[in-house]
Amino acid sequence: MKVVCSQNDLNESLNVVGKAINQNTTLPVLNNVLLKAESNKLHFSGTNLEIAIQCFCSAEIKAEGSITVPAKLLMSYVSLLKDENVELFVDDTNTLQIKSPSSQTKIKGISAEEFPLIPTVNRDQVFKVSKKNLDLAISQTVFAAATNTARPVLSGILFDLKKDFLKLVATDSYRLAEKKINLAEAVDFDLQAIVPAKTIVELGKIVSKSEAEEIEITISKNQILFVIGDTRMISRLIEGKFPDYERIIPKEGKTKITVKTDDLSLVVRRVALFARENNNNIKCSVTNDGKLTISTDETKIGEEKAEIEGIVEGENNKIALNSQYLLEVLNFIQTDEIIIELDDKLAPAVIKIAKESEKTYMYIIMPLKV
């Protein structure tokens, strides 16, 4: 293999595939990135056997071929080169030689034949979503997924496709986030799949930096494929049935209050300083004179009580919530105003976007016992 390409293209491609590569001590080749030169392109592949990412960059191919080299070392080295043309050459000893106008190095690799085969995904069920909408949906939901694997289905994001819309749903059983994305082109099939939250986190990083306007998604029996411009990301799916969450959603709250997101966030952050001593338990009280009061019980370090103004519909109400679950949605919801709906102190609190006629987002927090 002998290739010439720009340092910038090489660096960007390595950073993309590097998201799929974790440190693996049992199978050394999984620490490597696969480089393959063919058809005027330099192809890159990385995998941890759960996620696989592939991309390519334009290159002058003087000799086709392939090799795998330690990803972390190659990424670090290339990032320290100047933005100029770089020559990559593989010799007979599986060593990658890297030459630039100002430097020359050798990195020992492993034969490409030892690299795991990247699976192919049956492309029967394909649909497209707006890059902008998917990027927002990921940021508004993925934080609510469970971080432990005690219940594997809760460590994933539900992709629920229904003809002309896609819903992303995440829950850890204490709170839940649901985002609806309308499709520009309807499909003639329905499907559900649970995608690992770790996959969606890495997907979000790629999508947010991509210049592609649409993301193509293919879902098969046990795998999902995302095509983002020149990048392909393949992930396994989580087996199991996602909780029937819709049955816990209150039909209509007795109380609604509309407040400014930044005002509420500031107040909750202050109260949360004291709520840490009380398992993050904060009390929320809504009165129909247009006030929302946030407080915590007296703790070893003190107490706090604050209020903000809002627009209240319905009766007086109160509930106890986990301050961290409330703060997280305020950090990611990306809107100026929210609506909080309360039914009673034993029912979940529902948070929605105030100026959203289509009602595409919903966040639910289970109440704490007082």
C-alpha cells in the first residue's frame, strides 16, 4: 500500500473511526484501525465488536493494499503533524511508514486479514431523517437512559417508527424522555428497535459535526446502520421488549405552569446545593397566583427556598422531585420556556416545550415520597 493524502483529511477520518475503538487487552487487533487503499480513496474502519464505524477520504493511490495499526498512537501522531501532504507506505514487515516534508516515522502494525469482518446490514427497511432533527432528538433523550446494565433494555434508546414519524424514547425507570421526529418521506412499514445508548452518544458526536442534511437509517433483525455523509456506523441492537411507558403518562394534569427555562434552572441549581444532603429531594409547590416555589428540608448544611413567577392554569399543587433529574432536562431541552404539568403528589410530573404546537417532546419525572 502506498498513499498520499492531506494531514487534515487523515486526522478527521481517524477521529471519526476512533469513536468505535476501545482499549482491548484480549484481542490486540481491536485496538487498531484498518486502513485500506483502493479506487482513489483511503478507507478507515474501527470496531469494538458492538459498534463499527467506516469512513473514507480522497487520496492519491500509488499502490492498493491494507494494514491495521494502533489507533491511539496513529491518531496522536497525525494530530501533531502540520497540515500538509502525508505519504503512507506499508512494507513487507507489516510496518506503516509515514512521511511528511518535515518528519518520518514507522509504526508496527498487524495484518489486515486478522481484522474482524464488518457485518453487512440487510437494506430492506430504510428511512431517512433530517440531520438537524436527529441531532436535537439525541441530545434531548439519551441522557435519560440507564447507565447500568441490570436491565439491558433500559440502557438503550427505543426507535419507534410509525409510517411518517420516528420516536426516540429513553428511560431509567425514574424518568423518561420522548422525542418525535416527523419524516419528510413516509414509509410503508412500522418497526421498533432498541439501540444501545453508548451507540447513540457516539452517533450524536458524528451527526453534530456532519455537513450532511439527511441521515439514512437501516434497521434489520439484530443490527442498525446509520449513513452520515461519507460515514457508516453499524451497531448491534438490544434484545428484549421496551417497557410499556405510555400507560404511566397522565392524561391531563390538574395544574399547568409555564416558566422560563433559565429562571427555573438557576433556582433549582441553588436549591440542589442543599438537597444533596437529602438524596436530591426538592419540593415544588405551584399556587394559582402565578408562583412556583422550590425548596428543600433543613439539612446538616442548611436549607434553601426560592420562587419564580409563571403562568398558572388550574389548581394549587405540589410534588417532590429529584433535583438532578429536573436539572438534566433543563440543560438539554433547548427552549426558552417550558410547561410543567402536575396531577397530584403521587403522579409523575410532565415537562413539555411551551411554544411547540406539534407537541413533539415530553419528559416525565417520577415523584419522590415525602
